[in-house]
Amino acid sequence: MGGGFYISKFVGVVGIVFGAGAVATVIALAVVYSQEVAKNEAVNPTNGGSTIKPPITTPVIPTTAPSNEPWDKYRLPDTLKPDHYNLTLWPRLTVNAQGLYIFTGKSYVVFQCVKETDLILIHSNKLNYTKWEDDHLAKLSALGSTPAPTIKKSWLQPTTQFLVLELNGKLAVGESYQLDTVFVGELADDLGGFYRSVYTEEGEEKVVATTQMQPTDARKAFPCFDEPAMKAIFHITLLHPPTTKCCIMILIKTFYCPTSFDETKKMSTYLLAFIVSDYDYINSTNDNVLIRIYARKKAIADGQGEYALNKTGPILKFFEKYYNATYPLPKSDQIALPDFNAGAMENWGLITYRETALLYDPKMSSNSNKERIATIIAHELAHMWFGNLVTLRWWNDLWLNEGFASYVEYLGANEAEPDWNIKDLIVLGDVHRVFAVDALASSHPLSSREEDIQKPEQISELFDAISYSKGASVLRMLSDFLSEEVFSTGLGVCIVYYHIINIILSNTVLQMLEQKWLSLAVNSTGTSLPTGQTVHSIMNRWVLQMGFPVVTINTTTGLINQQHFLLDPSTAGSVPPSDFNYEWIVPIRWMNTGFVQQQTWLEDKTANKPEMAVTGNNWILANLNVSGYYRVNYDNTNWERLLGVLSSNHESIPVINRAQLVDDAFNLARAKYINTTLALRTTKYLRSEREYMPWESALDNLDFFYLMFDRSEIYGDMQTYLKYQIEPLFKHFGNITENWTEVPTGHMDQYNQVNAIRVACSTGMEECQTLTKGWYSQWMKDPTNNPIHPNLRTTVYCSAIAAGGAAEWEFGWDQFKAATIAIEADKLRSALACTKQPWLLNKYLEYTLDANKIRKQDATSTIVYIASNVVGQSLAWDFMRDRWNYIFTQYGGGSFSFSNLINGVTKRFSTEFELKQLKQFQADNSEVGFGSGTLAVSQSIERTTANIKWVAENKDSVQTWFRTERTF
């Protein structure tokens, strides 16, 4: 691969062509401290021996009112194009005289003028600049024969995050220029840009200087053209102590001062990473690709990187075959960070992870921890081609980048762990998860208009369940009706094609690639599209309009129809208009009384399908394996037949569809398509069910009932019913595990064992509570010998702490502080929120404000854990409202933090009083703002309004049903 490239419209790779003005999408993945150093000066070996100086105050010209000036807009003008950067950075790993950690830097960027201009805008955020001899913040030089114009004025524009240079003349089209800057920034603990992570090892506090650039924080590390299409080559030198190591996306040449690196590939700024640490690593080679896992020395010594090392090679090899394209770099480094706001980040060749997402210890890590590591590694490696090699032009089509990786992560993990049957879990982990969000009137399409996504907070807001999980679900549906072979072949053709020609994707090329995709589909056995339809016409409806349909099948007449599914039908009037009138072209895989039928399509609002009319005891089941992104409803007669099959012979329905029937029924009931009692009846057969997916689906949906009623008189009847239902499953696992001394061998069975003990204990089954309290008590007596299996620790810790008092909580807190592996600390951190003691929960909430107690990366999720506890709900809500300004200011570095926090704390809201408080919270903080949680506030208001209506309409019937069923 030579130069970089990006695309303006997406069609070919996955066969999606979006119409004119539709979407722009991705193919879319030891310094030696000398005496001069002690004097606070760093010689830049690349720039004539000039020095990096301490910070100075840099001028800021505030914008007092909105203007049409280029520097008051958030997007870069199309006048300049970067070619390469030369960057030297020196992070200080100890505090300075002012008590701050800082980094100093010297940088120049070479760019070409593509349109005549007398203005230079380059992104910069929270950097202070050293003035040059002419009293300006940068120096401009011409690299060609035409002299560079002098700088008229230079200043920082903090709102739009620009360094602005007004010139006394115009830059010449076609000429190249060099812009030099000297700057200083804080190596803060804010988890964004160039930041610090701190950990303690063998009693010594150590600092890691690391990065997180996505989406708009490269500008916090150095001045740059910080947009994904502005690809360039980077030459980087890092200054660091001789006792530390540093790494970047390309191969390390030396560990000494200064460490300079070979030039990078042509790449986007958000994919750049550089790290200085006191880490060790393990390595292996896979088909000439060097694979290294970096982590704390003790973690490496304890073998916690071995699992990731062993699985990276097979996953890389799988994606090379899947894309039909060789991995484009000579090495793949992966590093585990103590402080990291995201789960992981696909920096090209140097992937950064939370420790819990990369490090595995069989003595401490559960089955779910192992799965998370495998899937996240697969997700990030998928980006090496899809996202990194072929890159989105602008963030409005983030969904394809992240949605694609979220889909194929299951394929890559399946290659690494073929016995897990992990591909099925996308239904629970993504499809059902995002249905809950996409059924709201406040949802949004996969693809946004480019002009609607301008500000950094608007970009961050796109990192949501729609982009990730709906994107994955829709692409999975596309792969299913095209066939996986056609899907991956078309993808590979496109990636190889763009690698060779290295051009911007034009509409003409897109049309050519669509024809290639269509020909692959036509020539593939078993792949067919509706007559007159193309991939373009089908997928436009799933990408360019929000939501999804419910397909209703009348098995008496064969008439089927579709309707936009909304959890609260009364909100239909507030749904924005759609060019497609909220109608979809729906692929329907189905079976008749256990026999799979030929796929059919629903192309209109209503269609007559005589083959779907059945008589007698025959039954219809649609959306086999939940391959389509829609819900299914039936006439009441067919629902009754399906309930009968579940009761008498549930295994005649595929396991994924048993989970689907439960999930569809509960959500159809919430949307008033069927009675709530019909949905509840889908859980009665569970006494005979031993598979994980249907149980998990049922428990997820019953959780909603607990949220609505765990503060009411219905709660006791629900507990009695669920305890009765779970009893056979609890006894089943007790029997096959030698009275809980072993774990099942199957991946899904291990998950279901956890469900069995969690639900049995939470519903008050004495046998279960005696078991968990006994294990925890045994551990308290001998803290160095934990008798609880890693799979069961989260639920056992929670059960024992909930049943105990201050002694159990304080022991858990002590063990949390002493934990040497983040995975174990996370189990304890969530369990500490289970206590029923309000004073302990309040103390725990206060701990989230102290980074020495709860890391910043974990603060918001800890608050959500507490809010999930019915005792902690109101405490967490009051705490969040009271401390919002602090939380927003201090914990604003992540894409998901605020949306997850707001949704998590308000998910139990179901009263008019809570709705009023929520609206007041929105009004009170309108000036402070909500950042990436802005949409989450609107969604919470909509969800609370729907909850109020649902409780009013269903409370009596739900109470009657549970009271009837508890008599057994």
C-alpha cells in the first residue's frame, strides 16, 4: 500500500449504493537524561538543534457572537491538504514545580495548497505555543520557488479548536509549505489525546504516557489537520527516560534516547498512537507478522498476555483470508492500559485496550471475560483493513466502520474459539440490544447528513448502539440474503481494488462495483434478490431511515403486512418524515411446522402470501435464526399454537428462535400489539428449558418488569413465580457440577449456570443463598484462598454482599483495593453496588469522585451499578443531579460515558414525579450541556413517558397474572 485513500460514498464493498446526496461511508477499520534535559530543554534532532521551551501564555481571540468566519466553523476548509508531519514529543513522567505533568513538543507539517487562500486553519486544543521571532504562534516557510506570505495575525480559537493564521498574501495553488510550531500541553489524566495513566507495582507508582485520539483528540497532542480524510505520513521522535520503552504503529528501532521511528503509512490522525511506559512484552511471529502483547511487568510475568498472543495470529490469518488481502503492516502490537476510557482502540499497528479487554488469567478470569477478550481483539483487528486501510471520509457514516467490525468480530472470534458457537450470540448482544433503542421515536438513522455532524460532541454522540449494534445487525442481514461468500468476496474485491488504484471513490466506480456485487449474487447458488430490486434499493431503506418494521403474519389468510415498530405507538406523530415512508424491503426466512421453506420477500406495506396460510395444528415461524432486522407478530391462533409447541416440544423450534419468540412477545406487548399476559406465558415453558439463549432473553425482558414493579406490591408475586421457574435449572446445574464444585464444559452452559445461581439467589432460594454466603464467609476467613470459581464470582460476591452488612462490604472493598488484575477488580467493583445499606451506597458514590479510589474510566459505570440496585436508584439519581457539573467536566473523555450514565440511572423511571425531575434536570443543565449524552436525555424522557403509560395500563393485569401463577 502506497498512499492513503478514502471514500466519499459506499456501495461496492458490501453492495450498498446510497442514492444521490445520501451518505458518505467507509469501506468500512530511552531517552538519556543529560544535564541539558535537567535544565528543561530538549534538543530536536530533526530541526537544526532548536529547543523545545517551557509553556507561555498564548493569545485567544474569543468569539462573542456567531459569525460566518471560517475559524468559527467546525470543519476545515478545502484549501489545504497535509502531506507529512515531523513531530518530536517529550512527556514528563514526574510533576513539575507547579505540580503538573506536562509534555513539550516541536512539530512541523508539510501541506499543499489546493485552493488559493490567505488563511491557515489547523486544529489545536488545550496547547500553549511558544512565539517565534515575529511574535506569532507558528512559522510558515515555502518549499517551492514561490516565497511564503508573511503572517498577519495568529491566535487560538478555543470554541472551534483551531490555531488560526491570517496571512498578508495568498498561498499558491500547487505549492507546498511547511508550518512549524513549538508547544506544551498537560499530560493530564483525562483519558483523551496525549494523557497519563498511573498504576502501582511493587509499591512504586508508575506513569504511562499514552494516547487516545479518536475521534477528535489528536489536536490535544499536536497541531494537526484532525479530520479522517486528511491522511498524511508521520515521522515521530519520542524523548523518554532510559528505563522506559516506547512504541508506535511502526516497528521500534531502539529503546534509547531519543527514540525515532520509521515513517508511518499514510493515515488519519485519529489512528495515531504513541506510548512511553515501563512495560514488558511477549511476542511471536505469524506469517512474518511480529505480534507483541505489552502490559505491566507483573501481568506479563504472570502469563496474563498469553491468551491474547495465542489468539491474535489465528484471527489475523482469518481476516487475511476473509478480506483476501494481506495484513498491511509488519507487526501488530497490542497494549493493556490501566486507564483507558473505551474498551479498545484500533490504532494502526498499536491497538490499545483496557486491561480487562486484553489480559486473561485462568485463576481469575471468567468464561465471559475470555469471550470479551476474543471478540474485542477480533473487532480491533478487523479495523486494520476496514477503517484503517480504507477509511471513512467523515464521521456521519461511522456506523459502517463500527457496525462492520461489530459484525465480523463474531466471525473472527469463532475462528479463534470454534467450539463456542459464538456467532449465535450476536442476537442477544447486538440485535435485541439495539431494538430497545431503535424502537424509540428519538432514534436516528444509521447514516446522518454530513452537515448535521459538525461539533466534537456531535461526533462523539454517534458512538452509540445504533452505529455499533444496528450497523452489525443490518450488515449481518445483508450477508445472510447475499450469502456470506458473496458478501466477503465483494468486500475483498473492493479492498484490493482501492489498494491498487488509490483514488477517491467516485459515483462511477461505485456503480461499477455495485454491478460486480450484483453479478456475484446472481451467479451464487441460493442467492436471489426480488425482481427489479438491487442491493442499493433494498439497503437504502435500512440505512437512511431510522427504526425497523414489525412484520405481522395472518396464518389464516396468508396476508402479511409491515409497520414501523415503536415501543410507544402514541409517539408516531413525533417521528421525523422519511423518504421511504417507514417501509422496508424485508427478507423473510421461515418454516412451516418445523420444515424450512424457501425465502420470500415483503416489498410493500401489505402482501398476500398464500403459502403462509396453514390449517389444523400447523404453525408458522418467521425470521429464522433472527437473520433479519425486524420483529414478527402473528394472528392469535398462531401464537397459541406456538405456545403449545413450546410447552410440549420446544426443541422443534430452533434455539435462537425460542429466544426470539420471548423477546418479540414482550416487546410487542409493550407496543400494544398483543396482550401482556400472552408475553408472560412465553416464560412458562422455561421450567423445561436448559439452553442459555432463551433463558437470557426471558431474564432480560423480565428485568423490565422488575424495574417497573420492584418498588410495588407486585414484586413479591414476581419473585415467587421466578423462583419456581428457575428451580429445575438450578438443580440441573447442581447435579451436573457435583454440587457446584465444577463448571460445565459448554460455553453456553457455563453462562446458563451463572444465570441459574444468580436468579435463584436473587429470588430468595434458601439453598442458593446458603451456598453463596458460605463461600464468601470462607473467603473472608482466609483471604489468600478464594474458593469461588471465576465464572461465579460476580454473582456470588453480589449475593453475599447484598445479604450481608458492613463487614461483608468492607471486606469486598479491601479485596478490590488489593486486586492485582483488573478483571477481578471489576467483579468486586460491580458487586459492591449490591449492598442494601444506603449509607454504604452513598459512601461508594462519593468514592467515584476520587480517582485514587475509583479510576476515572470506571466512575460512570460504577454509578450505573449503584442505580441498578433498587436501594441505590434514588441515591444515584440525586448524586448525578447534584454533581453533574463536576461529572461532565471531569469525566467527559469518552464516547459512551454520558449516554450510558444517563440511560442507566434513569431506566427505572416510571412516575410523573420522576419525569418532572428528569425534565428539570435537562433544563437546569442546558448551559453546561450533556456532551455525548444529549440524545440520551431525550431518549430517557421518551422512555419514562412510555413507562408511565405502560404501568398504568398493565399493572392490574400483571398483578393478577403473577398472583394466579404463584399458586401453581
